[in-house]
Amino acid sequence: MSDLISVIMPVRNVNNYIKNAILSILQQTYKNFELIIIEGDSTDGTKDSLKLIKEKRIKTYTQDNKSFVAKLNFGFIIRVLQSWLLGC
């Protein structure tokens, strides 16, 4: 089996674009991936849109009052912990 690839996507106020961004990732030819989305401080419905996702490869987290880089680091930490704890 191919190696698992993690795509980390920090988002804020991207409700008009999030669906297309997610579909673009899901349509890639490489299928062994997970998409880690870290949302925070959105006021445009992004959080509500993310709650509708039912794809097992997509994991969403909320980090309010955090910068883009802090959200990116959080996603990286999530992936490292998964790898360490689950061996994947």
C-alpha cells in the first residue's frame, strides 16, 4: 500500500471557497491521504459547512484565537501524534 499523505489546511472565513478546495483535494489521483482542516474564528458559516462533511479521510478541528501558523502547527502536531500513537 502507498504511504499515507497528510494535507493540512488552516482556514478562516472561506465559506465561499471551502467546498471547491475540498473537492479539488478529493479528486486527486493519489487516494491514500487524510485532510486535516483547522478552522478558527470564522464568521461567514465556514464552521457550519465543515460540520456537514461525512468523508472519513477528512478530520476537522477548531482553534479559535490562533494565527495561521499556529493552526498549521496544530495540524502538524495532530499528524505526528497519530503517527506515534497509531503507527500510521
